[in-house]
Amino acid sequence: MKKHNFSAGPSILPQSVLQKASEAVIDFNQSGLSLIEISHRSSAFVDVMESARALSLELLGLQNKGYQALFLQGGASLQFIMVAYNLLEKKAGYLNTGTWANNAIKEAKHFGSILELASSKDSNFNHIPKNYTIPEGLDYVHVTSNNTIFGTQLQNFPNASPLVCDMSSDIFSRSLDFSQFDLIYAGAQKNMGPAGTTLVIVKEDILGKVLRSIPSMMDYKVHIDKDSMFNTPPVFAVYVSLLTMQWLKDLGGIKAIEKENQRKAQLVYDAIDQSDVYVGFAAKEDRSVMNATFTLAEGADAETFGQMVKSAGINGLNGHRVVGGYRASMYNALPLESVQVLADVMNEFNRKG
């Protein structure tokens, strides 16, 4: 039976990407060698890295605008540290919208003073704070664009500079003016590729302003100078990310996938809102297009719903433990067909009462 993969991450990838990646592991570009056994200094892989860096900037509309693209390791969790290491001299402002934003705050406190601009913690992060004030004199402002655990997503970004954004779970999913951000980072495993690499997009002119000495491995400038090859890169993860970005470009880019993502999310949210048995977790105005979170109303038969979900071949629907219930993660590669299957199950369960 076909499986419909709603996993929050590592997440679904396009079937065509998986096919090309599997072929490359056996024989990369008819070289007689596997992708994962060639030298990362070979011209074949240097071309992969250069193409991946260039294509990421192209998709975001940031080519020739003073930005550099890097493929690093350590996930977004290491970026919580690297951002502060490279940018935090005295004080930075953080918007606390969930677990990952909270973790970023925790790590940044090792390097300087952190001002929590606003938080929705008192409501278990079910909405995005609004109408908060950003004081002058901050080294940077940090936000998390999409919150996978709680199913909220920023619709409006603060007018601040430098502006840093963790886009791990919605990179390349919607049209934005990406030039409003001075630094973007995103773990690949939620919407771009397999676990193992992290995309960092950084505007070069924000670097080199802190007085502290930065270890080479933590220094964005070192990685830029070495063309994102200071150490052995995660060759497989970078290559699959390149394939995924090429797949997205062939579809028509971010604008095309944005329309598809909106259609997918609407199917699930309509099933929630038009029912008596589902309760959405996130505030409606802040709902995520990537991650729809909901629970069953009191008295609803969770066992029957679980059986229906399983029988339909739906995988990865369980919510995170801090929210409970269910979470439908609808990343770029999840086809509309799979979301329709979930919506049909939800609507059928609602009709049964």
C-alpha cells in the first residue's frame, strides 16, 4: 500500500529526487564511483557544491545582492550558537514563539545579554505575539518563521536590522522579500533534503563586527573564504538538497509551490473547521501552512480515528508530546493526493460522529 508521509522531519522528499540520489550512490554521473566515495575536492563534487550554493540564492532572489550561501553541519541547533558567536557583542532581541526559539535564546545567552521581545509561552505557544516594541541598539533581532511543534507561522516579520531568521521548517515554501533578512538558516531535513546539512544564507557586510576571537569552525567568514569547504562537507546531503532545489525550480520555483502548499493546507484546515470532532491548536490567524496541529474533541473515539488513519496508509500524524493530538506536516514534496486522503479520512470520521 502507498504510504502518505506526514512526518515532521526527517521528512518526505520527491520521488524523482530519491531515484536520482539512489542512482548516484551506486554510480555518480557514470563515473564508476559512488557519490559518497569520491573526493570532496574533486571537480565533480566542487561543481555540486557551487551549483547548490548558487541555486539556493537564485530561488530566494538574492543573487548579486551581497549574500553568500553555505552548506554547514550541526543542524539549526549549532546555528543557535554560531549566530551569537558571530553577531552578538552586547545585546540581541529574540521573539520567543516555541521550543526552537526558546533553545536559540538559551544558547545565545552564553555570548551576551538577550532581550526576549515577546513570548507566547503562557498560552503554550498557540499564537504569534504581536504589537511588541523593538528598542534601538540591538546587535540583531532573531525570529523563527515556522514552529513545527505548535503549528504557528509568522505572517509579518519585524522591521529590524540585522534580522536573523530560523527557516528550518518552511524554507522555499512561500514567497517573501528575502532581502529583508540579513541571515537565514535552515536545517535541510524538514523541507529541503536529508538530515546532515544546514543551509546558511548570510549578508557579508554584517560579519566581522564582534571583538571576540572566533574559532575557525564557528566563523562564517572562514567558511565563506573556503567556499563552504573548510572541512569535509556532508556530500550526500548537499547533493540531495541540490536535486530538491532543482526539482523546485523545474516546478516553477517558490511561487508555484506556494500555491500548491496553500491548497494542501486549506484541505486540512477546512476539515478541522467544518467538523464537530476536531479542535485546532493554533490561533487561526497564525496557522502554519507547513504543520497543521489539532486534537480530537472530548468524547471522540481516538481509537477508531487511529484505525482509519492507519488503514488509509497515513504515516507520521502523531502530534508532538508537548501538544498532543495530531500534526499534519505538509512540506513541499508531499503531494496534494496524500493530503486529500487525509482530508477524506477526517471528513469521514466526522460524519460518523
